[in-house]
Amino acid sequence: MEERGDIYTDAQIEAIESTEWDFFGEETQGHLHSLHPYPARMIPQIPRKAILRWTGEGDLILDPFAGCGTALLEATLSGRDSIGVDCNPVACLISRAKTVRYEQEELYALRQFLGCLDEMFLDERLKPCIPSYPNMEYWFDKEAVNELGRLKACVNMLAGNAKTLALCCLSVIIVSVSYQAGDTKYARKETEYLPGLAFRKYKAKLKSALENAESVNGQKTGESSVYSLDGRKLHGISEDSVTLIVTSPPYLNAYDYHKYHRHRMHWIDGDVAFARDSEIGKHDTFTRKGATPDRYFSDMERCFQEWQRVLKKDGHCLIVIGDAIVSGRPVAVADAFLDLLQKTGMHFQKRWIRHLDVNKKSFNQKSRIKKEHILL
């Protein structure tokens, strides 16, 4: 039994445990998959396998919790069209930057931009573009703010997809040049800021991102559309249009995506309030005294109703989810999902348990979740 208090019996585990979806030892951060940090991302092997197994050319794929665009990128590389939905503006920016097919003139513009960046950044006539939000001075050194503002002003000189990738790279470095303790720790940790750090980090990231974008650009034979939406209301997606939903919904009581990305949202001119108010399952909500998981499952049921509406009658839905703890009690999230999905009219086909690679360098050793459920 896991530390988190799994509710299924040993016999049940034995019946559904499998290595089919583990992918131990495989590269999960290749090319554009490493573009931007994002907590609890789905590894690309899962959507890739699902796409190749349950879709064909011309089919439409949906990830209603697109996150950093892993499933969308795999769809475009597999020649399938896809739709991604997320309420987090950082997620939408990353997904667009990863999936768009860059025209040669856009790649040329980015190479020119990179080559001229030193001169542009140091131009005395350049007016820094700095967002205004409370407590910025608490989270950033004054010199870091100035450098980020000058970089943002340079990025604003670009247009279209070139600007999307350049802005995404700016988003990448925000936390690392702030006093925020880490990408999944919203606490202040004061460190000495070395002048020029933001510029050096940005230039290195843009160079790497451009090389990766160029390396896979020709392989993107599918088209992807990314929408900033509340996942409970999939406006604009037609009924019976989606062949495959492949997604990993936000885990109950695990993260506060809007909080970890808050500074990034301000710097990319994102809607912080919309991201905060639309986020499902956020840690802050379910750590309150006397919290119950009811609201999470109510929100997810509304999502499932929308999935049932847009999914074709013979379509498939593959979900990666972990169980949780709320108010000190284990919550069988996957079991509840199965009940709610079947309540909406979907039919259960199969269930697997995948094991997380605890030996992997990126694995959080303090995490309570070492296994995940895959529901078909």
C-alpha cells in the first residue's frame, strides 16, 4: 500500500498493474518538450501511444487541460489536428509556441532578433516595458526588473509566431531571476542578483529554443488550436467532433498553478484573475480546515459532461490521474472519475496503473504519489 493511503486492495492492484505505460528510461524532454518548466507534466510517450493506437489521419484530438502542450505537440508531430484548452495564460502561451509551424521568414526574424539583441538591449533610447502589480519589489531585485523590462520591450518589436516564441522564452526565465523559491514553491528566498543575469539567461534560452523549433518544424504536419477557456465550458468546440481526448486533469489538492505562475502571468500580460478563479482542484482550496473533495468532483463532472458532448460516439478518452488526500483522508479519485464518467454516458473499457520512475533525477522524492491511474 502506498504512503498516500490507496483504497484499492492488493488483489485489485495485481489485476490492473502494468508496465505498459511506465516508459522507464525513455527520453521525455526531447526538442520542444523541454521549452518551458511546468509542474506535473504528462510525459510525451503517453499521448503519443494513445494517438497512434486510437486515431488515424484526419481525426481530431482534444486535450481539455492542455498544460504545457505535450499532447498537442505529439498530435502535430503525428499528423493529427488538435485542440488545447487551458485557463492558465502561461499554459496557452507554451502550447502555442510548441505547436505552431513556423514560416521561414519567422525563423529568419528570430535569428536576426537574436543576433541584434545585445545592441537592442543596450540602446539608451529603449524604454523598459514593466508591468505594474502589487509587491513586485518584494519578489524582484530592482536591476532584475529593469533587465526584464528591457527584454520585454525588445520582444514587443516582434510580431506573430516569432513574438510568441520570444515571449515564451521570457516567461521561462522569470522565476529563476526572482526571489521566488522555485517553480513549485511560492515563497520568498532572497538571493544576490548578479547584474546581467536575466539577459544572459534569456539569450541562452532563446538560442536553444530556436534550434529546437527549427529541428522539428518540418515534422509538424498537424494543426493545433489553443483556447483560453474554463474547462467546464468548452465553447466553440462542436458536438461529436473529437475522436480522442487524451489528458491529465489537475490533481486534487496537489498544485496551485495560478500561484506558481503568477509573476509569469503579469510579465506576459495574462489574465491572473481568470486563471485563479477557473482553476480546478487547487491546493489552497483543499487545505482549508474541514475541506472535502466535493467541489472538485462537481467541477470535474461538469468537465466530463462537456467531454461527452464533443466526443464522437465511437471516440475514446484516455485520462491520467492520481489519487489524493484531503483533510487527512485518502480520496479515491480514479474510482470517483469512473463513476462520474459513466454517469455522463461514457462506457468504461480498461484501466491501468502506471508507476512513476522514482530514480529519475526530476522525480520529487517527497511526493506522495508514486503511481497513477490510466483510465480508458
